[in-house]
Amino acid sequence: MILNFLEDEIVMWMYGILNRNWVRLVRKIEAEKLDIAKVIFDQLSGTGITLEDIIEAKRKVNPDYTKWEKEDFMELIRNILHIAKPMLIVANKADLPTAEENIKKNAGKISLCYTCICRI
């Protein structure tokens, strides 16, 4: 499905941003006693995600960031996106006879999206 592809691409893009310098950042965090949320915020500064969004998303992942694996990053990023950048799917032409089947088939498959079905 194209929407899952889009979600995965956004997550992987943000993962690349965070993972690129992660070892260096962890050393800096520990040496300078920095807040992990602030460091992540600085890395994602061009995305429009707020520090508060990151703090909230971070509560739902393993607190030991020194042991984070790819899955932990992915979970954190999905949490951040769900909080800060939820997608809105508008089902155009949802009143057509064939639309109901497609809506049922795709409902609940996209974790970062809210679906709005418009019948005009």
C-alpha cells in the first residue's frame, strides 16, 4: 500500500538523521551531562518537531539510550511522528459504491494516520 510506503520512508529518513552521528552524540551526552531529548531535538531541528513532542515520545521507549538498537530508534521516531506530525487521510469519493470495500480493507493498517472519510 502506498501509504505504508510513505510512512516507512519518513521513518527511515528520520532514522538516518538520528543514527548518522549517534555514537558521537551519546559520548557528548554523557560527557557534558546533556538531556537526550534536547540532543534529539537539535538533530531534528529542521523538521518542525518540538522539544515537548520528543519528551512525550521518549517516555514510551527504553530509557537506556546507550543500548538503543534500530528497533528502539524506529519506535521512538514513530512515537514522535504520531505526536508531532499525524497524517490525515481524506478519502475522496467515499460515497461511491466501491469505496466501502477499500475503506474497510485499509482501515487500521496505517499507524501514523487519522482517517477522515468525507461524504459530500
